[in-house]
Amino acid sequence: MPDLLTTEYHVSGMTENAVKQEVSALETVVDVQVDVPTGRVTVTSTTPLDDSRIREAIDEAGYELTGRV
């Protein structure tokens, strides 16, 4: 089993788990945990993720990526 990488992001104004669905669809992502009250999104993947791909997925969900935690 390959080593897994975990990256945390902060999403502004998130009120639902739509972000989880969009980010989960990205290649190499194996798990996404969303903490709606804090706006924290924890992404586990098999390879390093390009922040621009995460930003696009979060934009598609209707929210704004404000940075890494």
C-alpha cells in the first residue's frame, strides 16, 4: 500500500458537504473529511495535490479556498 499524504485546507463560507463530493472526484484522492463549522477540509491522497486543482474543485462546489491550514 502506498504512503498516504494528508493536506488540510480552509474554505470560506462552507455550509454543506458539497465540497466533499467535488474534491473526492479528483484523481489520487482517497478520502475527504469536511468540518463545516470550522471550514476545515482534510484531503488524503496517494500523491501530492496541486492546490490549483483543489481550488477549482472547491470553486465548482460554490465556495472559496482561502488557504492551507
